[in-house]
Amino acid sequence: MADFSRVLNIKGGPPQPAPLRDKLTPVVRETVQDRVYQQLRQALIYGLFDPGQVLIIQDIAVSMQTSTMPVRDALSRLISEQALEALPNRSVRVPVIDPKRLDDLLKARIVIEGAALELATHRITDEEIEALHPLIGHYDEALANRSDYPIEEELDLNKSFHFRIYQHSGSDVLFPIIESLWLQSGPYVRAAVLKFDPKSEISALHYHREILAALKARDAEAAKRALASDISRAFDLLRDTPLTDSEPAPPAKRRYRRKT
């Protein structure tokens, strides 16, 4: 018969917890896989890949001066986050512009970002609101000089405006969900920005100013209405010419900087 007193460690008592050193692993520096994942994640958020674009693992590995293994790992993580999709032929692509997916992302962003904005309305200070105005000025300049400024300038300023507000929500739960939604909608937003005609359509600046005015007045409902209009404007620009599964965008090469 087994000596249960030895198994239980203390004369018939419950097993004793293992020492803390046996439960924790040493802290290591950021891995190559992490760096590749973060760069691809940012590329998707900023729409550096087109909707429907097939991603070539070897091309990405060469551009990032790494092996294919960390690229495969990063792509698998992004597939699990629904930012990319796996195809039957084992290739990976950015999801195409599909009306159902657009509606789903639109509704989710309005609800989740609206909740963060409502929380921020009652926490952000007047000084912090004023600090957001220069972003609008820079955005206006980038929009007016689009031929001189890369489109990434607009995308970065738009993201900075929204995320600096959401950071004042005080919610550690909502913020990563918002990042995930931006990750999934990044290619769509970029496509919308490219279709936008500043001479005939209302720009994001109009709604950004409305959001700031509502924040200043502590009017959460007005802020949420302006936000919903801002998000809807970008998605509405894509509804006329959606890509279908039979019309995927061709593969395209992108350049990446290797982070040291």
C-alpha cells in the first residue's frame, strides 16, 4: 500500500504548496516573436495591408530580416484575434470588405468606444481636453496637404485623438477590447480614408470638434452621438464597392523596419 502520509507531506494533511520559486519562471527580454507580432499588429491597425491582401510569409520574413518561424507564430496569433483569416490553401489574408463584417464591426465599435467615451466624459479635465486641440490642428494640416503628407499621418493623428480620450475612461477592461476592434477594422479605415473626398464630404475633424465640445460641456450623450457619426462615416464610405470572396486583392509587398 502506498505511504499516503508521504504523498500528503504532512501526517494525513493536505499537500503543501510548492515554493514560489517553483511556480514562477525567470523574466526574459522581449522575443523576436513578440517584436514581429507587435510590428504586424501595428501595421494592421494603421491599415498598411489592404482588405483581401494575401500575406506572403517569406516576403514578410525577408522584409523584417528574420526567419519564417516568428512570422508564422505572429500570423497565427493575429488569426486567433480575427485580424487575419486562414484560407483553405493554408495561406493567410486580410479579411475582405464584406457588408456583414462591416456592420458587425461598426456596431461593436460604437457600443464599446461609446462606453469608454462616456466614462471619460466624467473623468477628463478641462486642461486635458484643451491638450487635444493641437491634434485637430495637425490633422487639418495633414488633410489639406495630403499630397505632401503620407496618409499614415492622418491615421496616426486620428488614432491618437481617440485613444488619448479613451485612456481617461479609467477602464482596464475596455481599452484592450478597443485595441482589438481597431486591429480588425484598420484595413477598412485606411480604405475609407483613401476614398474620402475633403471637398464634398464631412471629415473626421467635424466630429472630433463636436466630441471635444461635448466633453467640455460634460454631455456624454452628445459625445457618443458625435462618435457614432464619426465611426459610421468611415464605414459608410466602403459600402458602395465591397470586395467579395471571389475578388480578393492581389498580394502586395510592404516594407518593414527591423526593430533592434
